[in-house]
Amino acid sequence: MKKQKLLFIKSNIIPALNRFLFNRPSPMFVGLFVTRNCNLDCSYCFIKKNSKDPPLNDLKERIDKIKEIGCNMVYFMGGEPTLRKDIVELTRYCNKQNMFVVMDTNGTLLSKELIDKLADAGMNSMVVSLDGINRARQSKKTLSDNPCLIEDLEYASMKKGLFIAVNIVLTGLNTREVIPLLERITGKGIIITTCLVTQPPSKFISYSKNTVFNKKQLKELDLLFDTLIKKKKEGYPIFEPIHCYEHMKEFIRGRYNWRCGAGRHFFSVGLGGEISLCPETKSLGVNIKGIDKNYYQTYKGMFEKRLVECNKSCVENYALCESYYSSHKLRFFLSS
């Protein structure tokens, strides 16, 4: 895991130099949709399924463009990326360009054999969505549904050297699952990260009942966040800085006090190459084929206008962490 952290830091040197020396933002990472198809149907998912996957060559062209604009980290998104039979080849292509490769996955199709192939091809990290230990109504992403998952993830981390994070999506149904899951993964080379489902930042997304928290659950969330802060101080493998949980506590009370770096520090690329600020927002009407290293200066007004519309209704953990670390340059190294 330490090796992957060093590679992660290395992958961000060029974007950092572009920002500090040339005042030309380069994204820390780009989320690349490789599919929107999935083998699950989670209640909180905003992805429209049954879309045609982009051809491998189209994805390679987008990876070339991501590299060209100064970004060295690509994040495979879905849907479920492991449904693609060429996901190993796609990983190998990124690795040949010295890119840090991350993959989102629900973990249901993982096996030691697939982990071996991905690791050997150059996969650096996997973020595995897991909503608890016990079966739940909101998804089938639990250890009860996939009892071998932790063993496979421990193998990926301890034997193959991947940086493995388990992401638990907090809904109104599973807050009591977080700490038992944290205890289960501790000591296995796995870290935990938490994502709070909030009101959709875009009108085209709708969540089912019991997914978004209500005011009656504030105390329950406070207790969870306070416990996570305590566990973080005790050395448990928790990804988010303490600062992020403090922000979440403010956010659920309607006190908005952070600025998203979408567009400037990261963006997403859809199945057709269209750019959006993040996976949960609509396309900006710009295709990645048409951008260059000065993309941010060219589309800055468009980015900022869209952020005004969506930032106040969102507290995505990856965006919140990025905002924190980009504002406090040395804290990534301190891992506070």
C-alpha cells in the first residue's frame, strides 16, 4: 500500500507543477466511464443502465487525451467495469503510459484470478462499494451476499500490492453497519471510506424512498461521525480526514461551507466522450476530443456556472477530500 501511495503522489507532480509554476490547472484525476451496464440494481444508483459500451479504441483515444492535458491518473467508472472483457487490456494500456489506474467496482465479479490479471496489467487501486455486513434493502453489496469478498480484497492488498478501499454508501438504512465493517477490515490492508447520500445535485437524478436522510436521523449520523473521528484518531484505517466528517455534520444541517474543485481538479468523461463536472451532473456539451491543456481557461465560466447550481446540494466524499487536500498542500503527506 505504501508503494501505491508513492505512485499516487508521483502521478500528481505534473498537475501540481502546472498549477503552481504556470497557473494552468491540470486535473488530479479524470473519471472515465467504461460502461453504464451493471449486474446489480441498487436503490441509490443514478446510473442509467443498458447503454452500449464504447469501443476499446475510443477509450484508448480518450486516455491519450487525458494524458495529453497533463493528467496522470485515470479512474475507471461504471456501471460495473469488470463486466467489460477487455478491462485488463485497458488497464495495461494505461500502465504503458505510466498512469495511475483506479477502478470503481461492486466486487461481485472479483476473484483471485481476475485480481492477478489486473494487478499484473498495472492496476494500482480499487475502490470497492460495500454497504455493510448484513443483507440490506438498498443493495446486494454486503458480505452476506458476497462472503469471500474481504478475503479477496486482503489478497489484492497484501499479496498483490494494490491500494484497496471499501466505500460504504450511507443511506437511511445502514448507518449501524459502518463500525462493524470497519472492525472486520482492520488489519487486512484495506481502508474504509464513506459516502453520504444527499439530495441529488442534478434534476435528472432521483433516489428511492429511505435513501436520503431526514432530520430525525441527525443524532444517529452525529454519533456515527463522532465515532469515526474517534476511530481515526486511534489509528483505524479510515480514508477521510477528520475535517471531512466535521464538514458532513455541518452540511446535513444546511450549513454549506466548502468549495468543490470539479472542472479545475477533476472531471468525468461519459460513454460518448462528453465531459461533465462529475458523474452525477449533466454533460457540459463539450467532448474530450476538442480540449487541450488550456481547457480550464477556455471553459472556466461554464464550469463555475454549473458549480453554483450543484455544489450546495452535494457533499461527495471524493470531492470533499480533494477540496481539503488541494487547499492544504502538505496535508496529503501528513495524512491527517
